[in-house]
Amino acid sequence: MLFGVRLGGPVCAALLLASVAGGAAPAGAQTPAAVTANGAASAAVRPELEAFDAAWNILKKNYVAESASHVDWDALRAELRPRAEAARSADDVRAVIREMLARIGQSHFAILPAPVASDLSGPALQSGEVGSLGFDVGPVDGHLTVTRVDADGPAARAGVRTGWILSRVSGRSVDDALTSVADADDHVRDFRAWALGTALLRGRTGTSADLTFLDGTGVTTARQITRTPEPGHAVKFGNLPTLFARLDARPMARNGRTIGVISFNVWMTAISRPLDEAIDRFRSSKGVVLDLRGNPGGVLTMIMGVSGYFLDAPVNLGVIKTRESALNLVANPRRVGLDGQSVTPFAGPLAILVDSGSYSASEIFTGGMQSIKRARVFGTRTAGGALPAVLERLPGGDVLQYAIGDFTTATGERIEGRGVIPDTIVTPTRAELVAGHDPVLEAALDWIASQPESR
């Protein structure tokens, strides 16, 4: 999630990965000059020091903490800069910057080496060029595994199935690529693996990818798949690459009752009307499942409206604080349907599904609804990337990720770093995916079916 000081509105920092690939900083951002101890610009600084000086200057100017004295920036620089001066390689400088980030003691601060940032970004494409192979991958049992196949997409026509392990993309070893994101906690590593897999599959419409899989029986199988236009509603936001917002709504039956299952891939206003339609469609259902797996966030303020579908009174889900402001995320009860008639917000059981690809706005919404006990959460722990953050390129091409705000739920809990921990942890296995099962969704449906009827 990124606040508007860079892009004009709150949006997920994960979605910025594509915008750093081309080398440009976010709109309005400037790469700080190297600085001396008193903050003045230095006329001649060795190249290996420029990244350290830029990172220190960025953090000093933008870091938000509960206590302004949390970090003594001048003392920190005085201690660490001599180590940067002694560095003899880019890796040595990165190690010093990582030490500086560790002293802050927060997550959502990272240094991404230029090759890693490029991998996570994928190719830079214009809106009409973005193509899809028709399947998603995610970390399962230690491998990037096919987790979803579009029923009418090119991968389905090529015979690709869920549970297959993706081993090579256009001759490149996927396992080798994953080593670049291995130095992180499990839940953060899984998010970066998900982002890397998404980027590896990205390409221009009409181009083909040579893919190698390990199929459900363990046999290596090759497929050449041609990308078709990315499905969904193309949306632009500030300096971000074009995004494609999609929402799917389908009824599922349990014990003779209908349960509405709604999934959407990004928090952008293009899904607002389809979501209105889906909620109206399922108002009389036994319960609702919101599937936010693989949803990396988006426009933060949408949380207030979406939560209002399920709450009959204004409720504070949490607060975002920056140096200049505080934003209370207060649910806005939705009392009018699409036809203009008065309605009552949905009061039945609500389940939310999350995984390592659920990030930023998805985490804040889920954590907020969980904290007020309005929803039960199913799936696996999220990455813990909830803070307002910015990605900014440093001299030399590395990318600094840094927070410019703080977030706590209404009950004072911090999602950042910890992530959302599901009430019911369900970790899909490859065998279940190969068999065509979705154990996370099935657990949520069973829970809703077991709940008493709402009055």
C-alpha cells in the first residue's frame, strides 16, 4: 500500500514492482544526493558510497515511528558509514544498508538488489500489450506450483492442471530464480516467491513461452503456450503499470443452502459495481466467502466501503498514521442496493480466504474484520506488508523499500511483519491440488454450513 505523496492515492507497494523495472523513480520522487555528516551535498563521493548515503537520507526524511527518538539517525550514520567506506563490492554495501534497516526494527524495509528487482518486475508493457498464459502459480510444498487455471484460457487448452510444478520458463530454471528471494522469513519469502512467479509468466500478447512442468504423476512435460490478452478491466493509477481488475462471483451449495463465493484480484474501483451486484445477488444466501488469495492490495480507502456490506453500524477497523496525518478506516454501512431500494447489510456468516499473495490492503481489511470478530479467516499466514510504503531506486540500480506510515487495528494490533494469522490455518498440498481440491475454500464452506441461521 502506498500513500499519495508519490502516486496521488493509497495503493499497494507490491504493485509498484513493475514500475521500478524501467529505472524511473515513482512520480514526484527524487534520488537524494550523497550527503556529508551535516547533511550538505558532497561534491565527490565514491560510487560505492552513493547508495548508502541515498538510503540514509531517504529514511531520515520519511520514516514514521511512534516515537520521534526511535532512531538517532546521525549517530547511526556515524557508526555505519565507515563500514560503507571500507566496502569493496555492491554486496558489501548492501550488507551495511541491511544493518541500518535492521536497526529500525520494523518490517516493510528492504534492499532489493537490481537483478532481484528486475526479476520481480517482469517486462515493462503498455496496456494493450499485456498478455496472459491463463494460469497462476504460488509456493506449495517448496515449489512454484500451478494453483489456478483459467477454464477458457490458453493454459487450459494446452492441458495444464492445478498441482503441476513449474520448473522452467523459456529455458530459465525456476528453482534458480527462487534463490534470489530465499533470504527472508517464511511468510515474506512465500510472498516474494508468489510475486516472482507472477512476473516470470508476464509477457506481451501474442508471444509464446516455452514452459516445463512436473505433472501430477511426477513426469516432466513441456508446453509451448501463446499469451492471449489479459482478462479483466484495464485500470490506471498514477505511475503504476496498467492493472487488470477482475471479479468472479458464483453460488455454491452446502446442506441444501446457497453460499456466495466472491473473489477479486486487486482493490481498484473497477470492481465496485461488480461487487455491488454480487452482494445483491447473495443477500439471502446462507453465508458469503470473500476470496482474497493472490490479491496484493490496491486503493486503501475502498476498505471502508467494502466492510460496510457486512456491518450495520460504523466501526473503526484501524488507523493509518503518517507524519502529517491520521486516517481512521471507519466502515461505512451500505444501506442502499443497486436498484436504489433500502437494504440491510449482510448479517450472515462471513469467511475470508488469504494466502502468501494476500498483501497490503487485503491484509488490512482482513485483519480489521478479524479484530472486530465479524469474519473468520481461512488459509495461510499473509506476508505482513501492511504499512504505507514506497519503492525507490538507489544509485547503482538497487531498490529501497521503506515505510512512510504505520497501521494498527482497532484493537491495537500491528499486522506489519507478523501478517494476518488465519483463525483456521489450512495449507494446501500439491496432492490436493492435483486431485482438483481447494481445501481452503472447502473448509470455509463447511464452517459457514455449520453456523446457525441468522435472524
